[in-house]
Amino acid sequence: MAQKLYVGNISWGVTEEKLKELFSDIGEVQSVAIIKDHNTGRSRGFGFVEMENAHEAILQLNGKEFEGRSLRVSEATGRKPKSVGDYGRSGYGGSI
């Protein structure tokens, strides 16, 4: 069964094809997605890889230098839900 991996600290110039090639050396890759900024289309420096040998990929690639940066590879977790308190309370306005 394929697992989704979080891949962080990706160099700006890395393409999904390059990332797939890197992970394909470990096992069959089902999908690759590098997350891009909505406004600029530029890479946000992280992405996701879905593959069978996820545990082995973590062992081999976490901390490995790729395109000049040290990758962070871990099992992907779900998004944290945002709460009302996450908006507008970072130093703006008076007391609450």
C-alpha cells in the first residue's frame, strides 16, 4: 500500500520530474507534487511523494543533500485545522 511522504527543504529549481527520479531509485513512485505559491507559481520549498517503500525512502533520503539543500523527508500527516484564534492575533490591536 502506498504511503504519502512530506518532502521539505526542496531547492527552488527542483522539478517534480527530478524529485520523482530521486525517489524512484528506492521504489515505485505513484505521484509527486511540489507545492507552489498561488500568486507567483514559484515553489514553496516543499512537496509530497506517494510511494510503496515510504519507510525505506525516509531512512535513505532524510537529511540527504539534493540540489544543494538537505532534504527533510517524513511521513505526511493531515493538515491542522485552523481555529478562529489563528487569525489576526499576532501583535495587532489591543487586548482581547
